[in-house]
Amino acid sequence: MSTAGYRVIGRQDLEYEDGTWSLEGQTFGADGVSVILVSMAPGHGVRLHRHPYAEIFVVEDGEATFSAGDATEVVSAPRVVIVSAGVPHRFVNSGLVVLRQTDIHLSGRFVTEWLE
């Protein structure tokens, strides 16, 4: 639904792939930010990549092991992880329940360089 000044978007309107729903901001009139909703089973994750902008991960439920640059850390909800622009990173659900997090890309479109 769209009206003057705001817009409501359902998951059915987002691109789905491997436990993630992607909202590219510029497509929906939100230049400067894009969002990925994550609902990922234990053992699943995202392979090593980087972006030319910062990315913020809001870990809402579960546990993930994040690798960013030379660091690796287990992060349990509720936590926020910030990865600077250009830093290679990845995560895997290292917990026993579904990982739920929101990934915020500080760009109106996704720009990803896959490194593996």
C-alpha cells in the first residue's frame, strides 16, 4: 500500500533467496538505504563479501558467528554489529535456533563484491 508520505511493503513484494528477503531502497523510494530481512536455519550463512559502504546487522534472535577483516566473534541476540565500508565479512548461524536479523545497507542499491 502506498500513500502520501509513507509506504507499507509486505514480504511478498521483496526478493527472496536462501532465507533472506531483500528490499533495495531505490526501488521503493528510499534512496540511501537498503534492507535484508534474515531468517536463517542453523548452519546456514552468507559467504565472504564486501561493500563500498558500511553495513549494520541487527541480531534480533539467535546466534551468529561473524567474521570481519581478521576478527571472528560469536554474537548473540540482542546485539548490533557494524562493518565498515570495504571490510570483507561473512556470517553463519552458529546457534541452535533460527537466526533472525535485519541487515541495513547504507546505500539505495546493493553493491556486493563476492570474495568466495
